[in-house]
Amino acid sequence: MNRSTAWGVSLAALLFGSSGSAVAQEFFLYPPCTAHVEGTLRARGTIATTLGTRSDEDASVLDADFPIVDASALQFFGGGHVAAGVRGRFDDGGCRTAALSEADGRMRYGFTGDSDSIRIVAGSLNDQLDIVRRDATSAGVGGLVTARSIFDLAGHNQMRMAVPFTVGGGNGAVIHVDTFSVRRTDSGPSDGYSFAEWAVYADENGNCQIDRGEPIVATGQLRVGPNERAAADPTRFAAPRGNYVLTLTKEMSSDVGVASRSCATPARAASEIREVMTLAFSLVTGG
């Protein structure tokens, strides 16, 4: 099993793992609404020298609608892959230099929902490599050379998911946030962060979207850095009979770089970065 396949299997296991004890049958995704996911994934490789800068960048757009055709169940999955790299060979002040910077990353998300529960898993896996190799061809020492790779879904490149749902039955329902966690592992000297925020809005006019003035019923957020993990305490909030929209905002970035100040200082950095966010709701009647 290769690395990407193994990661896909582990992500599927998170999605379809046990959701716990039985709960009341009151969650409904409601036709003819549409769940929506949008965002932009980016990879960049850059080499900067005293002779100038070389850079390459690529992007993958996440933009998908998932019609809700069955009120009792919905599953959707998606993602993107992006890669960028740049290399150069040049002489600089009696210094012969070869440099490489590259990033290759994947983003995956998945949603499963039925009358018992809602579960979202989103994660990324990427490899980044930066190398500067140098040799003196004369008495010169050469100038500063840096190589830097970036992989991100950050800032204006956020991923945002919106899923409309209905709470049926009586007005005594309570939504339990069973799991909300983010974990990240970095095998090398990476910078960056992973961030997730969920919110449930009251869709007061039942038009399947969030309109100005419609209130947030509940929300939560987590942020971690390299080789960190965080989990929110389980929580619960009242959900009277009505329409709602669940949103998830996801950001992540990883940044690897090396610098060489003279022909005598080759440099190398490499890192594999994995991060996974899990969010699981269940709904019960009463407390």
C-alpha cells in the first residue's frame, strides 16, 4: 500500500467510524437545498539569489454543489491536488550553485449525514523539499541563496463548507458536539498552522442559505501549529424545531525554507506534513 492510499484508508476510517449510541430520529437534510464547498489550494516554490528570484506557483480550485435529494441521508466527498517546483543553476561571485524548491500537496474532505448524526472530516497531506548545493570555482564566496516552498489553504484561500439541515419533531431537541479536533504532524522543520471553525446558523426564512441578520446558534474553533493537536470539550446546545445551516471554515498552511550564505554552506530541508480535522454532531431529544 503506498503512502497516499494508506492516508485515504485512514481518512475513510475516520469518516465511517462508530458514531456511538443510538439517538433520536430528528436530523433531516432538506430538499431542494444544496450543500456547497468552495476554496483554493495553492503550492509555490521560490529560489531567491543576488541575481534575482525564480518562482513557480500552481492552484487547485474547490467549488462543488451537492444537491440534497434524500432528506434522510447525504454523503459527499471531494478534494484537490496541487504541485509546484522550481530549480536553478547559476554562477554567483565565483560560486557555482544548484537550488531546488518544490511542494506537492493534497486536500480531502468528506461529509456523512443522516437522521442520527452529522460528521465532517477534512485533511491535507503534503511533501515539501528545499535544497541549496554550492561549490567554489575561485576564491569567491558567493552571495546569499534561499529556497522556500509553501503549501496552503489560508487567508482568502479558505475552504468553506455550508450544509443546510432541519431539526424535526418537538422543540426539546439538543445537538451534542461529540467530537471537534485538529491534529498536525510535521516530519521536518516546517512552519505554518491549521485552523478550523464551525458554526450553526438559524435559517429563519428556510431558504437554505445564511441571510443578513440570521443568528449564530452555536460555534467553536481550534488552531494548532506544527506537531500539535487540540480537541474541544464535548458541548451541547438547544435546537428547536426549524431550519439551520452548518458551516465549516478550514485553513491550513505549511512553509519550509533553507538559506546558504556562502559556497561553504550547502543546505537542505524536507518535511511531510499531515493534518486532519474531525467534527461530529449527534441530536437527541431532551437534555
